[in-house]
Amino acid sequence: MEHELFSRGPSPAVRLTFFILLSLLLLVSDVHYSYLKTLRAGIATAIYPLQRIAMLPVELLGAIGDYTRTQSSLIKENAFLQKQNLEDRAALLRYRAIQQENDHLRQLFGARARVNTPSVMAEILYDERDPFSRKIIVDKGLQAHVAEGSAVIDNAGVIGQVLQAYPFSSEISLITDKDHPTPVQVLRNGLRAIVFGFGSSNLLDLKYMSLNTDIRPGDLLVTSGLDGTFPAGLPVATVLAVDRNPVYAFSRITCKPVAGVNRYRQVLILAPGSPPPPIPVANPEPPPARGKK
Amino acid sequence: MEIAPKEEILLPVRPGFIALSLFSAFLLDLLPLGSFIEWIRPDFVAMLLLYWCIHQPLRVGIGTAWAFGILVDVADGTLFGEHALAYSLMAFIALVLRRRVSMLSLDHQFTHVTLILLIMQAVVVLTGFVAKDIFVGWAYFLGSLTAGLLWPGLTYLLKLPQRPKPDPDRI
């Protein structure tokens, strides 16, 4: 059947085997190593214009919505914002006073003043279609000096961190991503712990806490700043339920993130602070479990 | 089994049209939609690749499918090679079954197309499960059913530019 005149190169089965092997190679290298980051970044830059084009209908709808707003809704919103502004201003004054006092105290203690981390405002381009991972894409990248590993917050609390920065966009993994660890502290009593994402739902899991641990529903968890990625003191989640079943070694604590990725389009990317000093060698401790990516 | 009533005589496809249709499908996949529509949204790139593998196997084959899989992987932030693997397998199945599928009437093509797309999605789910230990739930597969339902419309649309224009000199 195969004739030289009609030769079409290798048969479909051979081609399939070749491409399957190539895919598997890429998969393995993506899971275990990071050789292909530049290639990925290149392709991402190439398809960025297409992504912008795909965003156009949504932006157009938003523009039409803005244009056809009624006056009464604008007046209502304005009144609300003014009230909010007053409240915020009062809070800000208190905050400034406290910050000054804090700076003074730190100088007294000879501690280095906490660096005011620079931040970049970014807009969420879209949620990723992939239901396996909870990631979002924002419109600021290397060009706006976004660095990999930077913390990402909204006005309520921590959203996640920059997983990969491309020239014009970056990929953000959420704290609700499966096995994404966030070091936290219970605001009420200073207890340190690590919350992990569940992956499937929008909830977090406070792992490895003993049965008699002092955590109650409603407790606010803030970042402890121990990992050098998230600055300390940002709200992360509130405790929803504590299940102390003596059958298990640890209590099962479910938390709900305070930041809402689904609600707003703007996020703030904080530049990473200076890395913490290395762990002393005399007491070798395994690095915090990163989990499988 | 019923077969297509009569074979149409069509003009040859222009390669530019194939490329245009594939990139439009990619654009449709990038379109941000609400979370509800997200679940029933068909994978347009996969549909188009399937269509061209069945109808133009010499122009679109496993290699094209693999390349578009890589594009989808980067756009979606999935593992590098996840969709590439699934798409190339899908293209292979389409190449094997293409004579059979193209002979069937459109309502019988529905089952074949849906099944092939389901197999493709199963590969994606399985890769995700093995590599990242995550199962997404059964609702993920709804997209293939929508794709099957949209298939006749897609076939009609893509054949439009190949229909010969009626000859004005004919009586």
C-alpha cells in the first residue's frame, strides 16, 4: 500500500508515540524541575495579545454598564463612599499615631525599622479555566517589577503569591490552592500554625494542631511573617469549625479566607521583603513542606 | 445504520481558513465567562482539531494537535504537556475513525464526537490525578456533551466557504 509517490512520512502510530513521549517528557520536567520556565514565558508573551483581545467584550460590557448607571445609584454610592472615607480616615489617623509610636519604640529597642514594602496595583485578567488549580492571571508582570514569590493581597487580606512572572502578566497561585502552605498566627493568643489549601473548595485547613489546642471558631488568623514571603500581620482567614474527634491524632480545623478573589478585580502585589537569615545548621530542620506543586 | 444522504461536492479548503478557524477557537477558549457557563463551555480548540482531523487529515494531524495543546497549557496554566498529550491522542483516534465518522449522518456523529472528546478529557483528568493528586468532579465532563450538541452547527458553518457558488449562467 505504501508507495514512494504517496509517501506521507511516518505512520500515525509512530507520530503518536513520538508526541506522547514528548508530552510525558514535558510533564515530568514541569512537575520535578524548572528547566522550561523561559520557554513557557516566551509562549505566554506571544499569546498575551490574544488574551487581551479575549478580554475586550468584558471590558466593553463594563463600559456600557458604567455609561448607563442611573443618577440615584450614583448618589447612593457617593454617600456610602463618603461615610466610608470618614471612617477610614479616622482609622488611618489612629494607625499613623500607632506607627509613629511603634517606630519610636523600635528605635529605642535598637531594632531595625520595618521596611515599608513597595507595592504594585494589578488587575485580574481572568480566572484560569483549569479546574485542577486555583490560579488567577493579573495584568502586571516583569515589566512592572513583579518578582516571583511576592505576596498578593486585596483590601481584606491575603489572596496568594506570584507563582510565575511573565513580561506583561503574572500567574498567581491562591492560598486555597491544594497544599499551598501559609504560615499564620492566631491573632487572639499568638499561636503559630500553618494553613493549607483544600483545593476543591474555597476553604483552608489548619493542620497539625493537637486536640487540646486553644483555637475557637471565629478566631482570626494573620500571617506570621516567618516564611519571608508574606509580611507579618496580614489577615488570612477566620476559623469556621473545630472538630476535636479523639479518633484522630490532630483536631480538624476548617477556616474561611477573609480575602475575596471572586469579588474584586484589583489586587495589590507586595514586593518581597529581605529573605530571613538561614536556618542554623546545628539544628537541622527540614524546610517547610512545600507539598507537590 | 443510516449514512449521510448524499455526498456533497465541495471546493478545496484553503489552508488560511483552517488556521483562522483554529485561532478563533483558541480566542473563544480564552474568553472569560461566568462560572456557570464555564462548566458547560465546550473545548472549542479540541472541537476544531477534531473536525479538521476528520475532514482534512493531510493538513491537520497529530503534530498540529500537540502544538495547540501546548498553547492551551500555557494559556490555562496547566502542567506543560497535559493538554498536548490529550490532544495528540484525540487526533490519533480521529485519524483512525475518520472514514467511519465522515460517512455517518450528523445525528450519529454526535455519539462519536462526544465519546472521542470524553476520552480526551479523561486523559486530562487522569494526568491531573497522577501528577497533582486532584480529582475535579464529574461536572467537568459536561463540556463534551455541549460540544457534541454544537457539532452539527459547527459542521454547517465550516462547510459554508467550501460550497461552490451557484453558476449564474445555468438555466
